[in-house]
Amino acid sequence: MSSSAPYNSAARPGASPSDAEAVWAVITGMYEAYAAGDRVAIDARLDPEATIWDSAADGLLLGKGDLDRLRDARPAAGGGPVETGLDAYEPVVDVFGDMALLRYWLRVDFAAAPDGGVLRPELVRNSVVLRRGADGDWRIVHLHEDVRQPGGVPEPGA
């Protein structure tokens, strides 16, 4: 799996290029950790009390305990379409002191269906609030996922 290219969008007012790059690196690092199956590295980017509107959950997740329950309830590998790539792109970053707001798109690609058919990618728009800690590192305090095109299903007309 791949993650997005380095941050290449202009920082908006209040966001220095270095802050914008650091905020974006939290997200791209999170997806690299996801692709590697490294839950510890993912969690290192999340505040333990982060709230999440996860696309796979109806309710708001309140902290790491809720996130772990959702993760543990997900089907085992091999139970559905196989993800082959993640691409986070079109970041927009605002920084307000020690708080940052990031908006971006995520594309999830899938391997062909067992019958060889093409599966459509999932397109997700995301909004993330991050807080800079005393150590200077950014952590996610809120993540909102909004699936705009469900993926892993046959492409229409394919």
C-alpha cells in the first residue's frame, strides 16, 4: 500500500509551511502505519481521548477504548474486498496556535474481485482536529470520516 506524496498544498493563513508539513505528516504516517498493520504507531498519532466519527460506526467513538472495541469487531482479513492502496491527497491546513484543522481526501483502492471484475475505489473526505503537545508533536484529537463513494463493489458498467 502507498500513502500520499509529501505535503504539497499551500498552508492557509495562520499555518506556517513547517506546521502544515508536520500536521500532514501525522496523517500520512498514520496511513503508512495502517498499511503495515502497526496499531501502536497509529495510536501514537492519536490523543488517547480522541473522538472519531468512523465510517464503520454509527455512533461517535469516545477515546481509545471505543476505537479498540470497533477494531476488534471488524471482520478478519479475507472476509471481503482486499485493499491494495491508500492515497491521502488535497490537504488544506489551518493552524490556530496549538490547534490545527486539516481537511483532505482519502482514496482506498481494491484488488480485482474473485471473478476478475474491477472494484470501485472508496472515496472519503476527512476533517481532522490536531493539538500540539508540550513536546511539540501534533496529535489527533478529533477525526471525522465521510464516505462519498463506497468502495469494494463492482464498478458500474464494468
